[in-house]
Amino acid sequence: MKWLLLLSLVVLSECYIYKVPLVRKKSLRHNLNHHGVLQQFLKKHSLNPASKYFKTATTMMATQPLENYMDMEYFGTIGIGTPPQEFTVIFDTGSANLWVPSVYCSSPACSNHNRFNPQQSSTYQGTSQTVSVAYGTGSMTGILGYDTVQVGGIADTNQIFGLSETEPGSFLYYAPFDGILGLAYPSIAASGATPVFDNMWNQGLISQDLFSVYLSSNDQSGSVVMFGGIDSSYYTGNLNWVPLSSESYWQITVDSITMNGQAIACSGSCQAIVDTGTSLLAGPTNAIANIQGYIGASQSSNGEMVVSCSAINNLPYIVFTINGVQYPLPPSAYILQSQQGCTSGFQGMDLPTSSGELWILGDIFIREYFTVFDRGNNQVGLAPAA
């Protein structure tokens, strides 16, 4: 009897999935608009999502533009230190570092966000290593330290992370998040820092070498990042597995993008990055301009592509075919509806010509398709979200 009990406990521990609830909040764009500074911001900063993935896409050296997080709405809470100090972060599959503001930071952006205080943690270990992540608006500079990071019930000990000392751009003052927790591959981590997920797996804290993401279309609750397992109640049908074409970002090959059976982009295949840290669907400027034309989107004074809300019911599905499987996006997914009106969820980006055609499948795609990020097999699993 005792043996059976022990066995069932082992089985239970093997299947345990650690869940981090994500809360949906108003985006940075919304906050800037609400405070009357969006126009001023847009005059100063041109948004180019490509600069997150290409170090030479802009004049900065290694740019990781924080403007890319402008439309992000999903945030989770982690704890760092002993006792844990709480931070609201973006769980970002498009970057690989963990960083939060620290008490050493006096930039305006740090003043109204949670700041990590190493002196209040009994497990903190400092280093003399500095970290600098260049953003489109300046650099986030800081120091690297080690501490215990609490993520959804997992105590990830001896985790390296960045403590910011300066943060770029006063606009971050309005950001609804404190820091960023990167979930991409270690190969793209700044300063060679071990990412949180790698550290969890190396320490045997999770039973499967994967994590999965469910983004609810519900305004407030239901969204979740799950570590160490797959909960089938979050999707319908079967997971379709797509091999990665690069182990850096979560990069895959898309066969085609069609509308009404006609190729509108990506004819003859293209590359795409599945990125929880990008809210929209981004693609090459020309292809996106064509799509905006097809769906009748026109640019407003604050740079958004506006669509008539009454047109939504008449717009076609846009179909991404990936590894032979069709993933249709209905207009209700790619048109964003709010009290202010309706906007297109497509965004153009300027790419270095040598890179070919690249698309970013952000939250608009992930809301429709539950996504498994399988590090053990270097693949992504997709299924219609429940």
C-alpha cells in the first residue's frame, strides 16, 4: 500500500504543470494616449518591429526597441529574492534575458515601477558584470546579479538577471510592466546570461522541457503561461508540430499566406517568428500595405490603421499555411475592436534586404492558436484555442 502511494506521488510530480496567470491590462499606447503624449511620442519614435530581431535593422548596434512592447496587454507576476519582491513582467518568447528595475536606477521610468533592492534579499549574489541592452530610444544599462526567482510556484535558484541602473525614454514611465522575462534560446541572450527556462530545466524543476501559452480573448482573465507540461483543456483537436528553422528565436517556416484562396504574401514560403512579446501580426512593409488595402484600412492621425467596424462581418479570413496545415484568422481576430473604434492588427516592418521575407506571429495569432514551445524537440505545437 505504502509502495502504491509512493508510486502515485511520483506520477503526480511527473505530470505537474506550473501555471502563471497573465492579466490583461491597458497597453502602453493606450496609457500614452490617455495622458495626451502619444502624438509627441510618435513624432520622436518610428516604430519598426524588425529591429527587435535584426541587430543592423536600425542605426543602433544591438537594438531591442521598447516601442515594440507598445501594444502589449498580457502581463504576469514573478518574485525575485528572499523574501520575494514582486514584479510585473512580459513573458517574451522574442528575447532571452530577465531584467527588472533596481533601486540603483533613478531614471523617471524607474520612479513609478517596482524596483529590486538587493539589500532586502538574503539570497542575492552580486557580480561585477554589466549588462547593456540597446533600445531604439537609448540603452537599458545595469548590472547582473544572481538570486532566486519565483515563477508560478517554481523556485528557480541562482538565476542570473539584470538590475537596471538606467532606462531609456521617459515614455517608459507610462509602461504597464516593470521588466521583461525572455523565453527565447540562450544563443540570443545578452552577456551570455542563462535564460530562466534553461535554468529551471537544468535544475530539474520541471518534468518536460517545454512551456505553453494560452491567451484568452476575454478582457481580464484566463490567460496563462504553463511550464513543464501541456494542459489539453486549453485547446481543441490535435496539436500540430512544426520544426524550428532556427534555434534562436522561435522561428518556423510558413508555406503561404492566402485570402480567398489567392496568395497575398509569402508565396513560395517565408520565415516567421512566434513571439508572445509582439502584440500584432508584423510583416514586410509592401505585403502589409497590400493587406491593409484589401481590408480597407486607412491611417489615422496617431499612426493607427483604422477600419470601419461595420465592415468586419464582410471581410475574408486570412489563412497562414504552416507545415501543410491551414491556420485561418477570422476578421474578428485580426481587427482589434475597442470603445474608440476598430483598428487593423497588421503592422509593417522594414527588413534588411538580405533576410528575405519575415513575419512575426504575435498575440493576435496566439489568441487563436494555443502554442507549445518545445525546447526538448526544437519545435512549436499549434492547435485551435479552446
